Amino acid sequence: MTKNLRERAEETANKVQQILGIPNQEHPKEVVDAIEQAIIKALVDERHRCADVALVCCNEDDDRAQRVADEIRKVRSVLISNLSAMR
């Protein structure tokens, strides 16, 4: 089964709180939200990095590089829309 980001954040929050010896009832939503936001930021940042790499790697064919970079950046918009809809 594929896990969504929220499920991954909840699982990670439980593990972190367990490691720290903190009961899961202490600020569960805030901890999960912080972890989820960190995951989202990492995904968005990675998309930007991929687009930048595409531009550098295809610099001999600027048009192609731009198209690839644009497609990668479009994924960011879709990702953000999907994540917003999950809330």
C-alpha cells in the first residue's frame, strides 16, 4: 500500500516521540504538521534542483533544456495542488 505524506509524517512523529520518550499525546498535530511541511519543502526543493540540473546538462540544446526544466517545474505545481487538496 502506498502511503501519503500525512501518513509518513504521522509514522515519523510517532518514532521521534518514542525515541525521545515523549507520550504521543503531547502536541501530536503540531509535530506531524512540522514533519509534513519538512517533507513537502524537501520535495519542492528537489524538483527545483532537478530543473536546474536539466538546464545545465542540456546546455548545448537550450530549447530542449528549457522544455525539460519547465516540465519538472510543472510537477511542482501539481504536487502543491495535490498536497493542498489532502488537507
